Amino acid sequence: MLVILLFCAFTLCACNRQGAPAKEEKIAYKLGVIGYGYDEETLTVTAYVALSGGQQLEIPPQSAVRVREAKSLFYNSTRIEVSLNSREICAAVRAQTPEEIRTKDNLIYNSLSVALRYDTIYKSVKTNGERFTRAGGYTHILALSEDGDDVFVLSQTTQNSANWYSLLMALAIALFALATGGYLLWAHAREKHKA
């Protein structure tokens, strides 16, 4: 009986499993300036760009995004790679940034840098950028190099809850069956011993 229960539980898990191979797709996206940060020590202004929103950059839409999804019995993982033409992005940011942005609190900021900013509420999201905790979520920042290309890598692994619950239910049923069987054997042996 225990074998039948375990077989049923794992069959249920296997039916829920999506055995599709990892897939890759290209997604078009636009970049926009969403804000500026000021460093008084180095007198550097950092322009933060994001994959959506903000003042759109005057560059053609980018489309070098690879999405890989892998599903297993108990975990699902997603990896997204965004190829960034950093040279073109930095040039567009410089051209579109007004001069008054370089002055704040009577300080003149001589240098302008560009960084990709990604905000999320999920702690499980990992990137190749620097991660900061903020109220209500996390911010990932990747400084862009002006003389080349960059790749922003984002990955997340999540649990396949249905399969974990199925396994726990199967284990609970198996433990119940073992306890009941043990009790019945003990009761039977006790009855024999009394007779």
C-alpha cells in the first residue's frame, strides 16, 4: 500500500512537470533616463537609465535580450541577458543631458557617468550589478563602460510549489500508513500474547 501511495504522489508530480527544453527569445526594448545621482567627493553625476520608463533615449530600440528558462521537478530558473551597446547609450545620455543637471547646491559636477538601474521587490533576483536594499525592495546598478559593450545578467530561481506540496503530502500519508501499520501489528501481537 505504501508503494502505491508513493507511486501516485510521484506520478502527480511528474504530470505537473514541464519538460520543455530551455528556450531563448529576443525581446525589443527601449532605454530611458530615470534620474540622476550626485557624488560630492568625486564631483560626478551619474545618469541612471532603465529598460523602460523615463525620458526615452534617442537611439534605436535594442533587441539583444536572451531569455533562458529551465524547469525541473522542484525548481524553475530564469536567466535574462541584456546586451547593451554602452558606447551608443553613453553618447545619447551625454547629448540629452542638460547642462543645468551638472550644477547642484552651488557645486559644478565635472564628470558624467552612466549606469543601468533595475528595481525589484524580489530578494531572489540576482544580477551582475551592485545590489542595494531600499524601502520595499532592492536596487541593482550596473555601471556602463563608455568604450565598449556590457551585458546585464539577471537570474532568479523559484520553487515549484505544487510539486513540493505533493511530496510533503505523500510523505505525510506514508508516515500515517507506517504508524497505522505499526500500531495494528503491535495490537495484533498484544492480542496473541494475551491469549
